[in-house]
Amino acid sequence: MNQKTYTQQFIGLSIALVVLMFFSISLGSVSIPVSEIFDILTGSSSSKQSWELIVLNFRLPKAVTAILVGSGLSISGLLMQTLFRNPLAGPFVLGISSGASLGVALLILGSSILGGVLTSLVISNWAIAIASSLGAALVLFAVLLAANKVRNTMSILIIGLMFGTITAAIISVLTYFSSAQQIQQYVFWSFGSLGNLSWSEVSVFTIIFLAGVLALLQVFKPLNAFLLGENYAKSLGINIVRSRNIILLVTSLLTGVITAFAGPIAFIGLAVPHITKLIFKTSNHKILVPAVGLLGAIILLICDMIAQLPMSEFTLPINAVTSLFGAPVVIWLLIRKKKVYV
């Protein structure tokens, strides 16, 4: 494809993102006319104060969260598939999400073991985000330490999977000694959620997301070189250890903050990079990274709209929707195209 075609595709994806974001905001248990939503978003006064409150304080933050989560998970998945040269790698292979889940499990499931003082903190979004971040940071430190001790990139993948196994075992032990109410609360968190974030939490989320994306700008050339192996990258004069650490750090940063604020959300990070490669037919990461980010945001917005159950007050778990909606699409695309661009 030429540059003009890529530009047209990016324009089309950007328009689709804006349109879907608007439709996502229009869905909910309270019916709000489209004209009123447009007036609220453009700064005009609404005929009902309650509608303005719902749109600006609940639906708009949720839509922004969906865009950040979908984009961040998709970019992380692309980085892992490129670094490990494995189409089945995703943003959770390093064990960062498992570490974040362990932090939340210690807060929720371990509150009865560690003391009743923690019980009052469980209902706080900030408490869960902090616990999740600390768990993710602990595993990140261990993975980066291991990355500097081993030369084989595949060994890092195995180490990350082992960290995930260890944390899953600890969570199982905590679950065994927890009450039914605590287990239910943890399970609901593990379903993933794009709502219930305030603007202050969305702001922190956005800052960390942008920091990760800016750090990623330094490794576009190494990412393209890694597709042909580390020896080829070395022949181009690329600092393998430095580039690898930046990729691991960016992935951990994005995955950790997403898990902290939205919970573990499946499918997006694994599948969106493949869908993007099938559409754009390129392996150039200068094109793939923004394309994956846009497409990931679009797909998660679509999944969130499906989860809304229009004309209903109920909302399906976002994890269930991403898997049920996304996996068949990927299977169909792979069968239809019969080739994955790597």
C-alpha cells in the first residue's frame, strides 16, 4: 500500500472512532435525546440538569476510559508479539496483570487475614488502583531484573508466565480462606469494568498512558528490526538490552495502569494486532502502532455498546463481551485471508 492509502485508512478510523464515541455516550438506562447530548458536548445548556450530569460525569468518562483501555491493550499486545516473535503473545504474558490481580486479591480477599482495617478501604476505587499498581510494580521489577540476567528473549517470556502461575496460586490460597462476600467482590472486579471512574482517576490514567506512548517513540526502529531476530537487530547497531527494557517497561506501564483502573480485560491485546495487520498489510511499526491504537479503541467501544444492553438497566461484563464478540471475528478473518502479516 502507498502512503495515500494509509492516510485514507487513518482518516476513516478516526471518523469511526468519533462517531462510535458519540453513540456510546448516547446509550444507557436513561434515555437522552441525541440533540441534547450534542448540545452538552459542545458546551451548550441542556433542558435538564440531570442529563448534563449523567453525560459529563458518567458516560463521557466511561467512553474516554474505553478508548484508553482499548488502545493501550492493543499497543501492548503488538509490542509483545513483536518482541517475542510469537503471534499468541499478549499484554498479560509478562505476569504484570497477574501481579496487579494479586495486589487487588490481597486487598479484598486478604482483608480478613491481614486485619479489619483494610475492609473499609475495599470500596474505594483509589484503594483498588493503588493495590493493583503496587502488585504490578513488584512483578515488573522482578521481570526487569530477570531480563538483565538472561540473554534469551524467550526465557523472559517463560519467566513472565511463571510469575503469572505463582500469583494465581497465591490468589487461590487467599480465595480458599475468604468469605463468600469477599470472593464475590473479587470476581466482580475480575470481570472488568469501564465505568465508575471519576475525572480525577481518568486524568491520572491519561497521564500514565501518554507517558508510555511517548517512551514508545524511541523504539520504532528496534521494533522493526526485532521482527527479523535479535542478531539482525545487533547488526544494525541497535542496543538490544536498552530497547528490550524500554519495550518491557512500556508494556508493563500500560498493562498495569489498565488493570488498576479497569480490571483484567481479555481478547483485545491478543486479537487487535492481528486484525490490524490483516487490514493494513504492513509490518512497519510507525504505521502499525497508531493503527493498532485506533482500532483497539474502536473495537472496545463497540464491545462496550453491546455490553450496555440498549433499552435495559443491566450491563454485561465487558470481559465476556470482548471474548464472545471478538474471537469469532478473528477466526473468520484468519480463515478468509489465510495469511497473517508479521
